[in-house]
Amino acid sequence: MKKIYLGLCLLMAGIQGISAQTYFPEKNKWESKSPESLGLNQAKIQEAIDYAISHESQEDPNLKIAHYEGGFGREPFGYPIGPMKIRGAATGLIIYKGYVVGQWGDPNRVDLTFSVAKSFLSTTAGLAVQEGLINSEKDLVYPYMAPIYPYEPAKLIINKADHFEDEDTFELFDTEHNRTITWNHLLRQTSDWEGSLWGKPDWADRPREGAKEKRARPQNAPGSVYEYNDTRVNVLALALMNVWRKPLPVVLKSKIMDPIGASDTWRWTGYENSFVIIDGQIVQSVSGGSHWGGGMMLSAWDQARFGYLTLNDGNWNGEQLIPKSWIEKSKTPTPANPGYGFMNYFLNNDQEFIPAAPKTAFAHIGAGTNMIYVDQENELVIVARWIPNGDKNELVRLVLESLK
């Protein structure tokens, strides 16, 4: 028995030793180490940094101008309705085994992160399942929904007699098609939800086949077709806020951002018209991206902390903030798109997304490009902001070369 007890003690000591070797940064302090001290090639790290700086996006730094010069501004109802800001220069971080081994630009600068916000949004869905607010992501959404009471102060000055037949509330899932949508469909962008939200019809978001053709087509069965669509992402955000009965930034702050030591500078906003009344309080439904403005504004440091959290399967210094099972589901592709899990986990199983990276790598991606590259095999997180999408593979390749 003494030998068994001694063996168990040694085993536990070994486990504790492994855990103690995993470094987690304190708030406002992230330890740096030289690449050489961790066995990396300093020249390759510098080459990667130089590459990121020299390959900064050529889109206008004034994101409003970039919006109208790009495709978004030419969409039907394509005008921004949320805040936008002038972005900074190319910025990024290289985190290896938890330590900063490279950085460029101004990682403290708070900028829009576009669709990386979707990864924060899907995280709040996982937390809702963990809390029992949602029984399962496979559940239909409509039984969880109450009527939405929009906050519209402009209606206070209209002649109510001319509008007494108008609805004072609206339903998100009141059509025959929408009643067949599950949380899973929304999370994987396969819902084909039909309708309009915050003045943005579902058919007006990137109608590649043409607005007339997209309006006329029948809705696809939920789960059958993947379509990247921010109106439907905003539907998920509003549906989740109604389940939580509080603003999603409040949920994210208490459950994720404070525990991982994020700064106090990040902001998650919605639109100028995305206010509703819940439990007598005026609350804003956030945007799951910055397609029409709004969304998540944060620093590269805070992006890296979230990336490092997902690198560690939702665990931060021994505390399981996101269920590991939810991280695994987030990395499980949908049959409709083998390169996409829960939003916004872009997968590399076929090594087409980032050919230089291992199959198990994934990334949180937003326009700009904003990239949080997560590589569990190599204990590596790379944050790269304002790099052309086509250049992200070369940046990753150069960093991976430094490991050799």
C-alpha cells in the first residue's frame, strides 16, 4: 500500500509540475522572452515581423472610406449604422509557450476587429448552455424567444391614431421556415434565417447572385447550406441577449474578459437603432461583426489573451472558463462547410485555409485582415492586424520556420 500511495503522490506531483510550467500572464503584464531562450530562430522571427510590417493592408485606414470603396458599401442598405474608427498601422504579437517572443506596431491600440467578434459571440452561446439557460445547442430557438420590444423614441412624436394597427413588438422566429432553426444552425451560419433586423434584410447581405435573384429564391433547409451573413449573426446576438436578459458585453466581461486579465479598454457595441427594452431596462443588442459598423473594439493584447484561452481549450490558469466540450464543438466542421466550425472558428483540416500550418490549427478571422492564429501542436498564438488575407499564410510559415 505504501508503494501505491508513494506512486500516486509522485503522479500528482508530476501533474502539478506540468500545470505549474504553463505560464498565464497577469493583467496589464505579459512576460517577454527572447526567441533564442526558447529555442527559436531569432532571424526567422524578425523576418516574420518585417514581413507583416511591409505587407500592411493597402485599404484606406479610414474604415468608413474603406467601407464605401469596398464591396460592402455597394450592397443594398449597405450604409454603416454603428460606430467606426480610423485604424492603426500593421500590428501583431507572436506568443510561444505563453511568452511574447515578437511584436510589432502598437499592440495597445484599440481597433475594430470585425468578424473576430463572432468568436466572442459564439462563446456567450456556450456559456448559456453551461449555465442551463439553453438546454442544448441542438434545440429549436423559437421556444426560447419572447416578443422583442424595440426602443424607438421617435415613435413618441408620431400620431398614434395613424399607426394604431402597427405592431409594437416583433418576433424573430415567427415564420414557418424560421421555426425550424436551431441554435446550432445559427452558430454554424447554416440557418438561412429569413427576415430583416435593424433595417438590414437577410437578402441584402452580399447578394452575389443579385438582389432580385436572392429575394426570389426559396429558403434552404436549415443546416443544408453555409452562407456568411451578418444579419443572421445579429439575429443570434439578439436571441442570446433575450436568453441572458442582460447585455452580452456584461456577460463576456464577467465570465471571460476579467478572468483572463483583459484590459479595461475593449468595447463591444451594436447599432444606433439596435436598442430594445428588457425587464424595464434599455439595452443594446451588439453586432457580431463590423460589416455595418459596431462590433468589438479591442487591442492586440486582448486578442492574444482570447487566442491563448482557446489554445488552452478554454482553461485559464486552472479555471475552466469555456467548457472544453464547447471548444471541441467549435472546432468541429459543419457538413455544409468543412472549413468552418462555430463562428468564427476557421479550420485547417484540409490545409487549404493556411497550407503552411498543421491540420489541427485554427484561426479567429475578421476583415482587415484581423487574424488570431491558434496552433495547439506548436503552442503558438499569432495575432496579426491589417495584413492582406492572401499574406497570412506566408506570415505563419515564417514563424513556423523559426521553430525548426
